[in-house]
Amino acid sequence: MNTQELLDPKSWAERTFGRVQLHDMRRTRRAVQAASNLAENPLGSLPAQMQTWKETKALYRLLDEPDVTFAALMQPHFHQTREQALSSPVVLLVQDTTDIDLSHRHKISGVGQIGNERGRGFFVQTVLAVRPQTREVLGCMAQEPFVRVPAPQGEQRHQRRVSGSPRN
């Protein structure tokens, strides 16, 4: 992808999300339009990014569809990144784990412990593909959110190691 395509939100959104399979072309068009709006104003609130209340509600309806998942939205980007990586003689896969702190959201469910014992949220592990010669980021090779599972009450570290329980 050339620099002009990356800098133009509409071109970037079309290239990144234009092939997403959401079982309805209208959903794909909505995903491309939403991504373009998000890229045009990355620091804005969702209503500011979508520009109208109608567009904001349309995005919420899209994201509420069972077929519209993180995996479905990211699949074309992962595929595109892998194709570019395969065409390069050397590619570095750079990994980072980020914690998403939702401690201030007391009513949210499905989160686990992060940071100290009081933090609540989840982690996102991301793998970026980078050409080392040019330092060009090809894209996201993989991304996986996960929640730290708490140890059962009274379980100690050596017991967890013996039982082989997969905890982070």
C-alpha cells in the first residue's frame, strides 16, 4: 500500500474492510464507511466521528449483529498482512500485550484482574509484521484479547503448577 492510500481515510477503509464477509453487502458498506469516519477523526467521540445521530445508531446496529465480530472484521486485514509478509525476504513479528483498564466501569462483566489486585479489565496481545530494512509496518498479523482467569479460592502457586492449570 502506498503512502497516499494510507493517508486517505476512504482509500484505507476500502482496502482494509472492503472484503469483509458480513453476509450482506450493506453491512460491508457500513463497515467501510464507519472505518473511514473513525480514521478521519481518531480522537473524537463516536457521535463526533459518525457526524450524525442516524449514523451513530446505524453503527451500533451494525455492531450488534451476530455476524459482525472482531474476527470477521479483522480477517481481510490479517490475510492482506500475511500476503505482504510472504512476499518479503525478511519480516519481523513484533509482539506486545496491552492491558485495557476498565476499572472505572463498575457494572461491566466479563473482565478479569489487571495490574495490581484492584485493576479490572482485559489484555490484548498483538503481533505486528514489520520489514526490518525499511521499518515499514505491514499490518497486524494476529490479535487476541484475553481475560486473566482468577485462581480458585485458596489455591496456591505450587498447586497450580502441579495441576497444570492454564492461568496467566
